[in-house]
Amino acid sequence: MKEDGSGHGGKKIKIGTQMEERVFRRLKMASARARRPLADLIQEAVAEYLARPAEGGRGDGLARLLAEPSYGVTRRQFREVMEADFWEQ
């Protein structure tokens, strides 16, 4: 299995995106200087970005909310309300 740039082996998928031409030119030059594929540099940059703490150091609020709902309801009640809300959209 190929290394995914995050320290864990993982299946790779093909993606398509757009970026400013000047940024792409700089990326190609960096790739050539490092003798590394563009995909490796992009993978590494995204993995580093995702590893940074959220702004304000508060972390992912939704994950915290789902992990420990604090509204005086049981986990089951909380999940039922959240699922009902999701399906009503």
C-alpha cells in the first residue's frame, strides 16, 4: 500500500482541482527542485494543513458536541433529534 503523506498507508484516489496559474508554476518548480512528484507535494501540504489545530485552538466544535452533548438529554435522544433534523432537510 502506498504511503499517503500522513504517516499512514492508505488508498489513493484521483482528484481534480483548480489553482492560480502562478501558484501552479511555483509548485512545478518546487517539484522539480525536490525531484518529487507534484502529487506528493500537494498530499504533504494538505496533510500538514489538516494536522494544524483549528483557529482559536478550540478544535472541532461539532465533534465535541457529538462526543458529549450537554443539553440534559440522553445520547439516544440527542441522536434521534439530530437524525430527524438531517432527514427533514
